[in-house]
Amino acid sequence: MKTRTSILPFVLVEALALFAVVVPITHARSFGEQLLLSSRGVSLPGLAPDEGSYILMRSALMVLALQVSFAFRDLYQWSVIMRPQLTVVRLVEGIATVLVVLPLLHYVLGALDRMADLDGALQRLEIHPMLVMAAAGASFLTAYGLRARWPRWMQQARLGERVVIAGSGPATDVVDEEIRRRHDPGIELLGFLDEPGAAPASRTLLGGLQDAAAVVRDHEVQRLVLDSSVSIPSETLLAVRLENVRITDIASFHEQLTGRIPLESLASTDLFLTSAVSGPFYKSVRRVFDIAFASVGLMLAAPLCATVWLAVRLESRGPALYSQERVGRNGRPFTIYKFRSMRADAEAASGPVWASGEDPRITGVGRWLRRLRIDEIPQLWSVIRNDMSLVGPRPERPHFVGQLAQQIPHYGQRHIVKPGVTGWAQINYSYGNTVDDAFIKLQYDLYYIKNRSLALDIAILLRTVKVVVLQQGAV
């Protein structure tokens, strides 16, 4: 049975297509010289025996640079792919970035080659600038062509997962809206099952709840999503399963679709039964990775930290570093350290308050520190001390934890894991300073707690780099 089609096949197909375009263009001169001279029985002394391997490595380097740049411009999100004008703009931005970054990368490789005395091994990865320009143009046409055709190919090949939703509760409205907003061709919402007159007139009603078995058979449905308000006899559900159809509750489907725990799950005691229990292997590897990354990060950032310390001290009175109590794992308080980005007396009159986008308490240097996330660097010391991890829910101040716990169900469950320097909520939701924002972030935090793994941690760290570079969600 087919499952929901992800973006991964598209990424792999595009990598192969770009590679097929880049190789002949960036090495047209070499191929032409070899063809011309070999036809005359002459060998070209300038080409080393391993030139073929270098051709592949040079091309792979450029394709990798292209796809990383595309990922930074969200060109692997269906919401962008399904909008042609936005796709063109993002592709131009992505390729322009490569045209700047690739020569810099060539320079760095050449410098490393000379420093390590590698006899030109790394320098041979360089591609002629004019050929890079030509390959970039061809890559634009290839990438745009794939994005223009891929959704149509998926629909024609019926690769999208065919979904039917049973019920008409509020959760079905949310899921219906999410599917339409995301424009994901990997999901084909065929319609709904409900009692006549219960569903809105705008919905495609395929039949009643008792018709579930016949509907999934006639429409070749692959997944039946059940709203919590419906009650379908077990005999009918068994008949649906015998048609090789996946049956999912609406909350789980919403979670897979959005990457956050849905509203109704927050008020359910079942939430406590679904959180992942990390084993000793995961905990050990994660701790080793935390220590190694934080230690190296602090050493590399030492010159930058000295500059920041001086800039903060020169701009305003008060210490460059400030400490603050935060709530950690199991509700245990700990001290966090950050570079000061506000006036030293920022809360002298008001007491603890959230920062806002145009907060007058933020200093000029502090605004840059927050925008580039440099003020967070001292938190790596908290990671080494085992108060925090690299990835996890962001630690909050006890004052706000007390307020939020009274207003948001199960808010304290986010404290069953160590807080993190970055997290699933931070890369999926912009900065917020209201209870509603905290509520949405809790949904993301609980999704992370439920599904945490090494793969998810690595994905969060990689996406954090993008957030920092593009300055998304900064205050």
C-alpha cells in the first residue's frame, strides 16, 4: 500500500537532474578536447588519469551547494512549489547565493590545499567561473521545470495518498483548512463521510458513516481519518481494514500534518501515555554530542565573545553577562547566562515582563545580538553543566511558568525533558510574547517530547542554522 508521499523523492530526482545538467556544462571544455584529440589518436597530457573522479566531485559540490541554497529559500516546501511566481523569485535568490558562495568555497579549498601541502588535490575541485555561470542558468531552468511539472506528475500517477475524513467536528475543519493551505500534492482529500445534513454544504460528501466500507472500495481510499465525535461499528471498521486502508484518528493525522500536538489532545489524559521514553543509547549519544558541540562552540566563539563583551560594556552601564533563573527538567530551577541585550535596569520598575519586537529597553548592540542570536552563546556553558541540552523546549522564567501553567492545560509536561538552546517550537514558530503564542509553542514542544530522536535533533539543529542565517523570528 502506498503511504503519504514526502518531499524526499522530489529532492533526490532533482539532485540527479541537476547533476546530469551540471556535469556536461561545467566540463564542456575537457569533454570537447578529449573528443577532438581522441578522434585523431592523440592523448591529452594535461588530463590526469583520475580526472573522471574529479569531474564527478566538482559537479557534486556544485549540486550540493545548489540544493542547500534551495533549502534555505524554502524551495522544498509545497506551499512555495505550488506558487509559480514565488518559485521563480526564490530560485533566482538561491542561485544568486550559489554564485557568491561557490567562488568563496573554491578560495577556501585552495587555501587549505596550500596550508596542508596537498599538491593541488583540493584546488582541482575548482570550476571555471564562466562555466559556473552557464551551469547556474541551466540549473534554474531544470529546477523550475521540475517544480512546474512535479505536482501534475504526482496527480497523474496518483502518487498522493487518497484520504477520506469521517465526521464533521471542529477538528475536521482545522484539518481541512490545513490541507488546503499547505497545497501538498502528497495528500489528496477525496471528501467526507457523515450523516446527511450534518456536514457543511461546501464539503464533498461521499456517503454516510455506515457506507465507509463501500466508499473506500469504490474510491480506492488509502487512509480513513476518524473524528473523535463519530462512532463506526467495529464490523464496518474491520471491512475497511480488509480493503488495506489505514485508519487514523483525527488527532494523530493533525499531528503528522502540522508537526504539533492538536488542541483536543492537550486536554486529554491520553497525552501522558504517548510521550516517548528515550532509551540509554539515545541519552548517552545525545549527552556526548551535547558536550562535544558545546565545548567546540565555546572555543571557536571565544574571540567573538570577547568583542561582544567589550561592545556591551562600552554602550551601556552594567555587566556584559547577566544571569537569570529558569525552570529546567522536572521543574528544577537553574541559572542561565546570556549576553546582556537590554539596559541593566530593564525590569526595575515593571518587574518580569516579556520582551516585544520594538522593546525600548533593548540597546542598540543588544538588538544586533538578538537578531544574530549571539546573546545565546553563553548558554553553551549550561549545556556543558548538564542544565540544558542543545535541543529541547526553551527554558522559561519561574514567574511566567506559574502564569502559563494556570492558563494552559498540561503546560508543565514540557519540563519532563531538559530544556534546549534551540527547539522544535523555535524553528517552526516565530517569536511570541503572549499566552496564545505560548499555547501554540507548547503544541510544538509536546510534539517534540512525543517524537524526540537523534534524527529529529539533527534536523532541528540544521534548520536552526537556516533560522539564524536568515534572521527569522528574531526580536
